[in-house]
Amino acid sequence: MEMEEEVQAIERTLRSPAELMTIVEALVFVADEPVTSRVLADVLEEDRGAIEAAMEELAKEYEAREGGLQIRVIAGGWQIATRTELHEEVRKFLKTRPSAKLSLASLETLAVIAYKQPVTVPEILEIRGVQSATSIKTLLDKRLIVAKGRKEAVGRPMMYGTSKDFLIQFGLRDLTELPSIEDFEDLVQ
Amino acid sequence: MSEELEQYNFDFHHETAEIVRDGSEELKIKIGEFAGPLDLLLFLIKQEQANIFDIPIAKITQKYLEYIQIMKKLDIAVAADFLVMAATLIEIKSRMLLPRDPKAVEEEEFEDPRQELVDRLLEYEKFKSAAGMLYERTTIEQAIFTRGEIAREEISLADMIKTLKARILELGEVNLFEFFEGMRSKHELVTAFIAVLEIVRTETVRLLQKTTFGDIILRKV
């Protein structure tokens, strides 16, 4: 029994980097959502470093091949997606129209939440100068924001923050990929 | 209740609003969507080509009030927040008219009544720009497809009705349990169910169930 386990362990370590690349490619391909290196490492019982190296090598290959697909890091996970330039053909084939965009009010509310999170409704009002209840409902419905508990302040207002879906829908690796809010100052006047 | 309107279609690259006087001097207005009073103020300041750090408060207040009047005339619900800003502007304007306290000027304690508003406008404008950045990102993201998204792409009711009609025409009858089993998501299942109701209502078909809890068959009459 012990020996068997040992043999299995040896077998696992026997995966060559090239083999590992083909395996992670298949897994990322079938995934519904971006897959983290940790999940891949757990499933394959491999070292996280080895997984990351394999994915990075694969991403380089995709890049060099200049094919129809690209490998991206979204919400901290790996994702295989079509290339931007092919959107017309892909959309025509899928017979889909671009989904409805958020209103200006909702985008502004989302921007305040993304940069000030966790943030309360009164704090959003302070910055936007307008009630944002409708926008907050829209953003909650679209799962772009989530409630982050109540603030220990008068009235214990609910705090909101962005969700994983926000990162996915806006193609962000993580929140630090957003440009600093102070960078927008240069655009003012 | 003051709620911003959500139903407008919005294009970030279009002028948000415009007040035009045509030949007959009749005031015409192209209503755009303003995200709020600060947005309207920024627009008016830009339109007057005024310096945000030295806002001609009398002129801007007058333009702002004109704008609100037009909105009212056109029966557009003016959110309370717009009226709050009107009051703020009028207050600043009147404070600017008051003679300055000579002592305060000497001691450099004099604060420009516009300062707080300027700070708010500058802070707001940063987030307005950030919203523009998010808008650009969605545009790019809509050009990128993943398998996950495609799987989640839901079939429309019209398409579902078409599919079901085609199956009835082809086979003469459709077992609804089998039809529903082919649905990939809850949403699709609901769409399929509504499609069945719609077809029963509009087409010459009949629903048959021979035994209690038995299969339900949709059959062409």
C-alpha cells in the first residue's frame, strides 16, 4: 500500500513541463470562469509554481502564434478568450448583440464604489451630489457590487464594494490594475 | 423622492446637453442625460469657457436656473438634488455680494465662498473621468468572448418559440418533459415554459396529459 502511494507520487512528478502545459490548457479551456493557479495545482496535485510556469509558457506560445485566442489573467485566474480584433466575426457567428451598457449614473456610482470601497450610500451621495439608490439596485442586480457589512456609524449604513464579477466583466486582473484615482486629476482642466 | 433617471440611452462621446435658440428666438433644448447637479454645473462651466478656480458665480447660477426652468417646462422631473444645488448656488452668490470683513482679509482668513463647491466639483470630476475609463473598458471587453460567456448566452423567447414550432411541425407532437430536459439553465427553462404557453395561446395545438402526473404532449390539431 505504502509502495503504491510512493509509485503514484513518482508518477505525478513525472509530468514533464510540456505535458503539464497541455493539461492546464485543457482545464482552462473547459472552465466557465477564470481559473486560479491554486485550483489547478490542487486538482492536478502539482506545485503551484510549476502550474504558473506552465501557464506563462502557454501564454507566450499563444502570443507568438498570433492565433484566434489569447490567454489572460482575469480576477486572479487564467482565462482563454478570443482576440479583440475578431469581435465582428465572432458576434456574427454567435448571433449576439453587445449587451446593454450601464447608464452614466450607474457607471459613476460604480466608479465611486470601486475606488472608495467599502463605501456607504451617504458617502456616494456626498461625491456624486445625487441620490444613487436606482444605480445601486442596478449594480446589485448585475452582481457588479456586493454588500460588505454595516458601518459603525449613525444609522449603521450598509457598505458596498465591487465583486469578482466586476473584475471579470471589466477584464481586470485585480483592483490594483485600476489606474489610481489621482491619475484622473491631470485630466481636470 | 429624488432618483436619477435610468431609462435614457447614453453615449459617453456625445454632448450631453445643448440649449439652442433657433431663428424664431424660441428656446429649444436638446435634453441629454446629466448624472447629477455637479455634472450639469461642469457642463455649464465648460460651455461658458469659465475657469473652474474662478467661477463667474452670477452667470453660472443664472444659466443653471434657466436650465432647471426649461426642464420644468418640458415636464421633466427635476430631482430634488438639482434644487439643492440651485439653493447652494444662490447662497454662494449672495455671500459673494456681501462686503468682506476687512479684518479677515488682513489676517488672510478670508475664505472664498466658492471654495467648497470648487473642491466638490474637482473631486466629482475625477470620478466622472473614472466612469469614462470603466465605459472604455466595457467596450473593449464586449469584443472579447470566452466559453463561459457563450454558455451563459441565453436564447430569446422569440427564438425559443421558433424552435418549438419547428419541432411540432416536424414531429407532429412534442413531449414537453423531453423538451424541458434539453434546457441548459433555469432561465432557459423559464423561457421554454413561456414559449409553450404562448404557442398554446396563438397556434392550433393541444396539450394532452393522459394520466395524472403523466407526460404532457403538445400536439398539432
